[in-house]
Amino acid sequence: MTKLSNNAHLLILWILGTTFGPFVGLTFLLGYLAYDSYKWTTIVPVSLVIIGILLGIGQWIILRTHLKNMWAWIPLTAIGFLLGLFLGLYLGDRFDSGYWNPSMPIAVGTVLGITQWPVIAKQVTRSILWIPMSIISWTIGLGITLVVFDHFTTNYILVNYSLEFGAGLGLLCGILVGSISGIFLISHIRMSRDKKIAGDKPANPT
């Protein structure tokens, strides 16, 4: 396989890994609420924990084949995702203008980028750029997902939640976040590997 096809293959795997958590979590959440909406105070936190853990696992499965000592990625991703959500809710309440509020996706992307970065810091070239890239990918991916959710529910296009709606939102969020973050991460993993290979080569005899 050529380098281009290898990169495309890895990008697809990263998108799948990133989609795993949102797809399962949102499908479970909206599917359960369609069945019993009165238990939302319990089901919503459980679903968010599921998303965070499965997001970490899905991405870890891909990263561990290319980077070393990635076990911390799972708990740090789960913690970062939940802390980002809480921070987003706090900021959203304080700066609510009555229009679409980007506090949630920006907070999730920022906290996730900060918590995940130490795991790849010593292995990926210019890894500090992962933080702004995380902010960009989650602001776009989660932001668009929240806009779609708000549009379909506020305008009464969907009267009730459903498994299908949850699955669709999970796919949308995961694909957008995975596509944007994956392009950056894969290119920098390749750069780091090429740099290491070049550094390991013996000097040419003169």
C-alpha cells in the first residue's frame, strides 16, 4: 500500500474509533428516553459517561498500534469529556444570549485537548498543536450536532426521541470530529515516524 492509501486507511479507522462513543451513547440515551422520558436525570449522566469511556477506548484502539504507552488515553479522555461538558454547562448558563451558544463544544474541545495532550507529547511532532486542533474539531463537530438536535426538537419536526435520531446524531458528531482531528493527528504521527527513521539511519560514509 502507498503512503497515501495507508493514511486514508488510518483516517477511516480513526473516524470509526471517534464515532464509537457518540454513536453508542446517544443511541442509548435517545432510545431510552423514547421508552421512558421520566428517568432523564439518571439516564443522561449515565449516557455521557458511556460516551466518554467509549470515546477513549475507540481512539485508544487505533493509537496503540502506532504509539507507545497509550493506556492513559482512555481515562484521561473520559475525564476530559465529562469535565468539558460540566464547564460548558456552567459557561453556557453564565453567557446565555438567547441565541446559539458555543460554550459547550468549545469547552469540550479545550478540556479534551489539554487532558489528552500529555499522552502524545513526547511521541508526536509539534504535539502542542493537538490542543487547538481538538478545540476546532469539537467546536465544529459537536456544535453542528447540537444545532441539528435543537432544530429538530425546537421546531417540532420530531415529537419524540428515537433510537434512529440518537444514532444519526452520534454518527454526525463522530464523523465530523474524527475527520477534522484525524487529518491532523495522522499527518503528525507520520512526520514523527519519518523523523525517527531518518534519525536512526547511520551517517553515510565519506
